[in-house]
Amino acid sequence: QVQLVESGGGSVQAGGSLKLSCVVSGYTGYRNAMAWIRQAPTKELEVVAALYHRTGNTFYADSVKGRFAISQDSTKNTVSQQMNSLEPEDPAVYYCEAALRGTWNRPGDWGDWGQGTQVTVSS
């Protein structure tokens, strides 16, 4: 069974930083990319960052450009997201995603969701 385990969430004051980590295991199929997707109350799912494994190319939602950075380790089994300058608009459950089968910024085009990690920002 594929497992995507997120960690690193927590509570931080506005302007602070957090680093999320996702470790994938048990994946035997094709993997081309991973992403971080967030779900905030009353808001739609949003893909905030994506990374293509083979090239290392990254893509970001306009809402987080310049503040978030997604990266992978040498094994491509761990994906991190450095989140700087967190804002009150950023709180959400952040999910690690794999198995892209479409366009990176469409949440429905990703499979293999993790359980999520909660990020809270105080103002």
C-alpha cells in the first residue's frame, strides 16, 4: 500500500516559517511528480506547489510565489516544502500528493493523497 506521510505542521505567528516534509513508501508504479495541496475551511482545494521528479522543475500557485519552496531529496522519496513569511491566509490542512495524471494545478488530477498536516497561523 502506498503511504504518504506528512509532518512539520504546527502553529506559527504571522511572518514566521515552517517546513513540511512528506515521505513516500510502498509506491511501485509510475511517479512523475509530487505536490502540496491545501484545504482551508470555506475555500477550494488549491495546489500550492508541484515538483517534477526527473527535471526538478517546480511550479507554484500565485498565492505563494516567493514565499514557499518545494524540494526533493536525492532519492526522490522525500519532498519538503519550506514556507516562509506565513500569512493569516495560509492556514489549512496541507496534503502531500503523488501520481499526477493531468495538469499540476488541478487538485483532481492528483492521486495518492496523504493524511495531511495542519498549519495554523496567528495574527
